[in-house]
Amino acid sequence: MTKTLFTETVTVDGGREGTAISADGNFTVDIAMPGTPRAKKMPEATSPEELFAAGYAACFDSALQSVGKIEKAAFESKVTANVSLLMGEMHEYSLAVTLEVQGSGIDQDTLETLVHKAHQMCPYSKAISGNVEVTLKVSVN
């Protein structure tokens, strides 16, 4: 049986050129597409892809650390998510993601194994599985 741990609610008014506000008011951000007049006027504004990248990187790094605990592997990690907006024929939009995972205090082979297990555990990875191409790049410092 699945148990809901929590639900977050954000309302956007104005789409890709609007404002996002959380239900509790703790999160407010202006949204603008890179290169648009709004983005030039509001350099602190972000894009939906940047918001997705932040959430995915945070979620994936947490999943990776959880897998590390399960496997009894202590290490430090940092995840960078690169989210690209793609346009195909007939204005069919899609996303592509590259996750760059850096680890220290661990060997390359072990980290790669843990990253692939984290990819199976991460809720973001599960949500987009089969719909978004995800490339995993793993390196050890």
C-alpha cells in the first residue's frame, strides 16, 4: 500500500512568462524563457527547465545517498542536472536530461553501480522513464 508523505502545491499565472507561487507563500519565482524581453528585464527570473533541473538534481542526489547507505558505502556526491528543451518536427516539444554525478571517497566502478541503482529509485527518474532521454555521466574526484 502506498502512503502519501506530503504534497506540495504551486500555482503558475502566465505560463512560461509568468509567476509561480506556492500555496503556503514560502516560494515565489518569476518565470521567463531565456533570451526573451521579460528575461532581459528580469534577470532573476528562471525557466521551467531550470526549476525541473533543480528538483531532479536534489532528488537524484538524495536517492544516491540512500542507495549508498543501503549498500554501506560512505561517500560525498554532487549532482548537476542539465535539462534541455527540444523542438522536433511540427513544433513537438520534448525534454532531454543529462545528470552529471561527481563523487569523492569512492571508486569509479562502485559509484557507477550506485548511480544506476539510484536511477531506479529516484521518483523523478521513475516519473519520466520512457518519456525523456536521460544520460548519466559519472566521475570521481
